[in-house]
Amino acid sequence: MSKKKQAELSEEKDWKRIDNAVVGSERFIEKYQKQLLIGIGAVVVVVCGFLGYNHFIVKPKTEEAQVAIYKGQQYFGAGQDSLAVFGDGNGYVGFESIMDEYSSTKPGKLAKLYAGVCYANMGQYEKALDYLKGYSGSDEIVSYLVNGAIGDCLDNSGKTEEAISYYIKAAKGVDNESQSPILYKKAGLIYRDLGQYDKAIEVFTTVKNRYMKNTQAFMEADKYIEEATILKNKK
């Protein structure tokens, strides 16, 4: 048999396989048409439901929560923590109520953070820790700074060693000239007070090397490194 004839027979077989595959697909669609349509319909329902939920429920709820939290933010800014948390009895319901009623919205989650900081300001550190550790916002910088607030609560409630990791995590996370040196300093001073001078030197060296543009932080770091070195040599 000639090569040309073999090629023609091979091509014919290929076309038969394609035809069979097409016919098989058509039969499959005919057989399972109802199930396929139900599946497609289910996806459409889910997508439409999600879009509808966001548009008709989440969006209005978020706008409502933003209005509700506004007065509390003013009280918070003025240092009136009790009014901010519990409400003023004159239309503003307080962060506690807002975080419960609007828990699924961004303002509702923010109210939880505000409440935690307010409780810390009022010296109720355990209550503050419950709220701060339970905060779950999408803003990374805010989340890192929450670790700093948790560190303050732990430090002020006598859990100083536990506070260190939160301060360092916050300092590394925000990584900027203004806030990071403050957070590292808090960790460094705890190490110094615990007599862990090598750790203190390490932390303040980080400040000195990474944030040298902050002149005050740079000079303070230098001072604390010298102090920790002297105390270490006295041991």
C-alpha cells in the first residue's frame, strides 16, 4: 500500500474518532441536559444572591454603621472614653452596641478596636485584651498597631515579658521612622529592666541602624546601648 493511501486511511480514522467524540458529547448533553441546566442555574443564583446581598444588605448596613460610629469617634478623640464605649443616652448608642449590631461591617469591626483602646485607657486591661485580640480588620498597618496596643495592655497588667513579642511584631510590621522606634524602645526597656542586656542592645542597635533619619530615636538608641553595655559589664 502506498504511503499516500496509508495517509488517507489514517486521516479517515481520525475524522471517525472526532465524529464519534462529537456524537458522544451530544448524547451526554442530551442525557444530562436537565442536571447541567440545574447546575448552571445554581451558579447564577449564588452569584446573583451574593451581588444582591452586598448591594441591598451589606452596603446599607455599612452606611448605617458609619453614621452610628461618627459620634463615638468624636468622644474618643476628646478622651471621653466612657461615653464613647457606653453611649451618651442622647441618640449615640456606644461602641459596645455598634460592634454587636454591625459586626459584619468595617465600621462595626472598627468599633471593636475603639472599644478595646478605650478600655485600656480606663485601666480595664483584661477587657481591652479581649477586644483587641478579637479585632480582625483588613488594614495591615492598623492590625500591626493593634499588636502595640496589646503590648501596652500586657505591660500595664504585669505581663511584661509577654508584651515584648507584641511590641517587636508591631515595630517590624509598621516599619516606619516615627512609630517603629517607639515600639522597639518599649521592648528594649523591658529587656533592660529584666536584666537581659544583650537583647536590649540588639533592639536598640536595630533602631540605630534602621531609623537613623529619626534623629531623636537615633540619639536615644545610642544612649540606651551605652547604658545596657555598662550594666552588662557590672554583672
